[in-house]
Amino acid sequence: MGRPASSCVAGSKPLRCRSLLAALGLLASLGLLLRSGDCQLQTPCQIQKCTTDFVSLTSHLNSALEGFDLEFCKALRAYSACTYRNSKVCRGNLVYHSAVLGISDLMSQRNCSKDGPTSSTSPEVTHDPCNYSGYIEAREHQAGGKTPATAYVFCGLFGDPHLRTFKDHFQTCKVEGAWPLIDNNYLSVQVTNVPVLPGSSATATNKITVIFKSYQECTDQKVYQAVADDLPAAFVDGTSGDDGNMKSLRIVEKVSGKYVEMHAKYIGTTVYIRQLGHYLTVAIRMPQELVLAYEESQDLQLCVNGCPSSERIDDSGQLPLPVMGQLLPQSGAAYPQSVYTLETASTKCREKIVVKDIYFHSCVFDLLTTGDTNFTAAAHTALQDVEALHPRKEQWHIFPSSGGHVVGKGSKFCVSLGFVCLIIVAFL
């Protein structure tokens, strides 16, 4: 006679253990199905529920962590008590007897006493305070799944510079000097922009400062600073993250001196910083509820409210393309003309960006303004960062609209479909 449950022994991998127990549950279901025609059985055998509850109580346990034996034994005693309550109605069920023998074996292997505390079959859901996604799952469980799914939002800054806000509005701005991208109760991101060419109103980012604010026992305040030609793989204190085993905050260097990622698990936030040519780009993904956690005095945040109207170069989302590669500076002074024409710039940008969305148009604008092909790479990687971090695929490619906001492909399709429906109705 097989003993499916006895395979979950000391040192077994949790995945293997769960798989075997799931198989036991499946066998129990088959046993119940075979006995469904027995009219003498008024109360069904509940061995499947016993097994399911045991799997639920142990699936999150890790044998490598302290306290595993205590919790595992509590779950085994609960499993044993459940089988005892079903002993009469399950006495002819082979899966039931196999489970009883398996429980006995596991108790012996783990030195579990038969008497002692048992786990509740409906345990209170707990969470790691330094794991934001775990906290959200616990909160949704306690609400009975009635709360809406957590919304994540994206913000990015690249090129000349081009800003994509948390509301998916796209702007091209001057914003020379230091400006806050984000400044809430958890995170602060500040960028410093300098003129790209003498006399030009166009600027680009040459310095980024990121401050992860101290949060409970998860992390002390950590400051990261990148400047052109110096993209470190550590915070200013020399560490690459917190010292805890859970690594609730860490820096990962993807390309030495060119590309780093910061992962703050305790606030569910990811930050990408890249250097392309002499300038920097930044992309951020963060839970919307944390983005909105700021005081009234912190309302100057480019990612939240966009650039002030006095700082914008674009006209309601439309980029004023330079004529023959030269964008007239506000001061009226001339500066070196780009070697690109509209046609050659478009051809160059199509090598990297196939879809003629706002990233393509930003690429063309930057090439005509500066003649620097590094801005082509900046637009391309900015779109890659969108694809990696933006939570809604239908919003990856966005296009200027007449109202100055940007709309995704899905939105444009809905507008077109509505127009078609209107025509159909008119002919009915």
C-alpha cells in the first residue's frame, strides 16, 4: 500500500512536498467519486479537505528556517485530528488509510508529539512587513477579495528631456537646473538638467539623486547619486542595499558604469538608471497609493503633475521639429546645426524604433536638435524600460492627441470603433 504523504520528509523541497500532497488530494477526490453511488453513505468522506488544509498550512514553510519543526508538527496534529473526525465515514477509503500511515511516519521523522497545539485550519494571514506584494495579498485576503487589485504606475525621463508622467501624459520640457521628479513619504527622486547646446532651450539630465526614506525595520535612509560618467553600483554610504537576509532594498548593476537597477521590495518600487552618451535616463515603477502619499507642500513633482506650462517646449503634446536640423533658440542666438534632415533623422530612428509613436518622434526631435546619435539610443532604451516596467501593455506605445494628453492604441481603437458604431446606427 502506498504512502503518499510520507515522502514529505526532512530536507524535502517544498515544491516536491506540495506536489505529492496535491496528488494525495487528487486520489481522495477519485475515491469520493467512486463511492458516490453508495446510498448507505450519508456523510461523505472528508479526507480530501483534511489534505487540502494540511497543504495550505505547510506550503509556505521552509525547512531551512528556524521554527519549521514547531509549525510543521502543529500542522501534522491538525491533519491527524481531521482524519480522526472522519474515521468512521472514511474507514473503507484506501486514500484515508494511506494518509493516516503517512501522518504517523512524518510524526516519527519530525519527533512530533501526539499531544500539543494544532494549527488553525483558517489561520490569520500574516505578511512580511518588508514585502509590499505580500502585504497587499494579506490585505486583499482579509477583505475577502473585494478590494480592487493594486495599481502600479510608471514615470520616465529621457533625452531632451522627454517626460512620461504617472498619468501617461507625455511632455517635452526645459526644466533647467534641479527639479523633483518624485517627492513622497517613501521616495524622493531629483534630476538636474543642463543645456544640450549653447543658446538652446533644450536640456538633458546629467545628475540624478534618489533617496529611499527610512521605513520601519526594513531600511534606514539610503541615498544614491549618479552623475554623467559616474554611475556607481552602490549608495553613497558604500553599501549596495540593506544588510538583512530579505534584501528589501538592493542595487543591481546590469552594465558596469552604464546601467543600474534599484529594487525596493518593501515599497514595491523599481528604479532604472542608464547613461547614454553624456546624459542619464531614469524609469520608475511604483504603487499608485504610495505615489499619492505626500503633503500639500510636496506638490511640485514632475512625475505627478508634469512640467509647469512655462517650462514646456511641446505644444499640447506636439513637438516643434527643427527646420533643416536647426531649432531656433529662444535668445535668437545660433548654435551648431545638426547634420540630419527630417528624412535622414527619421531613417536613423526607424533602425531602433519600428512603431511611429511618441518615442520615435522624440528620437527624431533630438537628432534634429543635437545631431547626437546617443539620443536615438536613449529613446530606444526608454521604450524598453516602458515594456519592462509599465503595468499595462496596451499603453506602451502612446501617441499625441489634439487635447495634449497621450492615448494608447487601445484608446484609439475604442474611438474608431465608437465612430463605426455611430455610422451603423445612423443607417438603421
